[in-house]
Amino acid sequence: MKQYLKVWGVTVLCSFLFIMLPWGMAGLGITSEIDVLEWQGILAALFGLLISVIYVVRKVKIWKVRLVIILLNPTIYYIIVLMYIGLTFTYGPWTALTE
């Protein structure tokens, strides 16, 4: 159990670092503006999720435990929420908020 918690912690930490990458780049002045709903936020989160999944597959042998650890990764839900908000603001009746 302790090993699985360690693997989960590493996957969440890796994902968090990639999620924070766009803000870090903006803080260092590499990018001029922060817009999480643009491609860099989703791309960074997907890359972090990919690395996390590869790490879990290499460290955990039981496929059911692999699935649970991957589904407990908050990056999946972060990506879903970002895409939902992006689609809602793009195609929904939210254009009045920008006036």
C-alpha cells in the first residue's frame, strides 16, 4: 500500500509541475500572457498525464491497481474541466461577458 501511495504521489507531482508550466513561463517573462484555456495549458497537462501513465505502467504490475492510480490522477479531471469551460465559453451564450 505504501508503494502505491508513493507511485500516486509521484504521478500527481509530475502532473502538477506540467500543469503549472504555462504560469511559470509567464512568470519568467517567456510568454506575454496567461490564458489557461489556450492550447499550452491543455498540451502541458496532457504531456504530464502521459509521463505519469508511463511511470505507473513501469512501476505497478497489477493492472487493476494501475487503473485505479491513473483514474485518481487529478490531471484527467483538470483537462476535462478545461475543455468543458473552453467549449462553453467558445460556443455558449457567454459572449456578453466580454462586452
